[in-house]
Amino acid sequence: MEVLNKPQLTHLEVGEKLKILQIKALANMGMPEHSSSHEAVIVVQEGKAILKTKDTEYVLKKGSTMLIPAGLEHSLTVLKDFKAVAVMATDSIINFKN
């Protein structure tokens, strides 16, 4: 997937065991294939995006929630201006494939 612009990730809160990241992206932005060292919970606040794994595509839209397992390689393509929060372990690391 060719990515011209990447979503903005901002730390909202960092606790002893968990951190909360704000994800903001405009339509046509995307994140190349990546995985996280720990599982993450995504809560979509606005917009629409496609989260693609090796086997499946998931539509993420306002009100959607998703639990992404640790190590699951996935990419994100934003269809409509997008805003979400990601909750994950404080020591979680996002690893990009390329």
C-alpha cells in the first residue's frame, strides 16, 4: 500500500500499565502494515476506515470497537476523516513491516 500521509498519533494519557493514544487522520491517509508487541483496543470516535489483515478486512466506523491481538500484522486505509483512541500496554511498541 502506498502511503502519502500517515495518521497523527498523540499520547493522551500514560499510566503505570496502560497508555491511551489519539489517532487522527484525513480521508485517503493510511498506515502501512504494522503490528504491536501487545494487544490493543481501538475505539472509533469519528469517520470510517478499513483495517486489513492477511485474511480479512474490517470496517471501522463511529462507535466501532476492536481488539487487535499482539503481533497481528495489519494496515489502515482511511475512507472518511477518522478519529479514534487506542488503549494498550505502556511498554507496547508499534513495529512497521518495512
